[in-house]
Amino acid sequence: MDRRRFLRAAGLTGVGVAGLGVLGSGIAYAGDGAAEGGGGPSDAAVLNFALNLEYLEAEFYLRALTGEGLKDSQIDGSGTPGEVTGGRKVEFSTKLGAQYAKEIAADENAHVDFLRKALGDAKVARPAIDLEAAFTAAATAAGVIKQGETFDPFADETSFLLGAFIFEDVGVTAYKGASPLVSNKTFLEAAAGILAVEAYHAGLVRTVLLASDKDGSVAETVGKISDARDSLDGPDDLDQGIVDDNGDANIVPTDANSIAFSRSAGQVLNIAYLSPKSVTSGGFFPAGVNGEINASAASG
């Protein structure tokens, strides 16, 4: 829907995001999940944080599928706009891999459009995104490759799925962690809908990776990536690979109550920035993300 139809469906015609009082709060969201000044982040700040993540995912999948990223009409907004480094069309070896890339690329592209329309003039621009050096840095830190080697998620189908694994699980935990921060029920419902889609994506990635694992090497690599994420986002051992300690399938990573776990915005940025410290740039976002929520947590 266009923005007017969206707002009409939400019962907000003539009001918009600004009229809801979710703009201009002046509250800077701290990396550890607490907001300065005693309040929480605005709904617009939370949605813009999600938009930054959707920019990253959309660029990754669109470039893997078509060799091209988002259109110029999909990347403008407030904040510092940036270019995308890396990314190219993947030569998929299976029909399933190609179909998965096509479907998820369309989903992430639609998420970008939806959030931009919902935010209207409050939307942030696409920040600088690194799909090249950041993957190599992440793979090196995880022990997937040795120092001086290169990890290219666009080299083949398995590499693409490993790159997708880095994003999808984090996306699920990010939306779950952000859900209590959204005060407007319409936006909360939309965020819940996106979370559900990201969870479908994550489950599919984990399933295809496990199905392709003939000798245990894929599960071992996924486990190293999972451990690396755990080392970045704090002391708790929450992240999980695609097999459990007994070697059985672990498609759905949950807690003891079979509930998906959450990450704060700061923890999500620990992974995106590839740093366990409180920083405002690095990794996949070399110049940081746009918007009020932009600092990783001090998790070390």
C-alpha cells in the first residue's frame, strides 16, 4: 500500500508518524538497551533502526540474486547516505538455492519499501554498507578462515547460505528484542509480521545448510559463526548452531521454554559492527547506521 492507504488502514489518516508523537523525542538510545534521560526510544527510532538492518539484508540478497542492489528511489532519507561495497550475482548450484534467494530478496526489498512508507519523511537514508571486507573479518574472527585468507559469500551457493546465516538469526532476535519498545499497536503488529517472516527465512537457511552437510563440515562452520556471535554480544551463551551437542538437528534455536531469545539493539550492533565494545561504526556498517539508535553495547 502507499503511505496514505497504510495510514488510513491504521486509522491514522491526516496524522502520520509525526502526529503520533513518535518524532523529535530528543532521546538518544544507549547501546546497552537503556535510554538516556529516563525514557525509551521513540517508535520512529525503533523503526529506523530496523530499516538500517533491512537495507543491509536487501542489499545482500538482491546483489546475490541479480548483481544489483536497491534502486536510487529506495535509499534516500535523513542522515548520511552511503555506498555499498562488494556483492555480485551468485551462480546457484541447486534449484532450491536459487528459489530461496529469489523469494527472500523480494521479501527484504518489500520490507525496505514498507518501513520507508510507514516512516514517511522520518525515514533514514541507507548508510554505507560493506559486503566484502566485513565478511572476511567476520569469518577470520570466527576461525572459519585463516588470517590473510578471504571469505566471499557470493562465491558459491554454500558460501551464500553461510553469509545468510549471519544475518537471519540476528534479524529474528533483533525484532523480538525491539518489540517491547514499540508503543503504537499498529507498528507493533507490523513489526511482529516482519519478525515472523525473518523467522521463516532463518529456519529455511538453517534447514538447507543442514541438508547440504554431508560430512559435518558445514555444521562445524556454522557452529564457529554462532560462537563468534556469542563472543560479540555479551557473556551469555545464547546463540546456537544447526546441530545440538548430541549431533541432532537444531533448526529452531530457543531457550529452555522453546521461546526464541532476544537481543537488544546494542547487542545487534555488536554483531553488525563486529565489536564487543561500545562503538558507533565498523564491520558491515563502516560509517555506522543512521538514526538515534546507533551505538553497540559494552559487552566485554
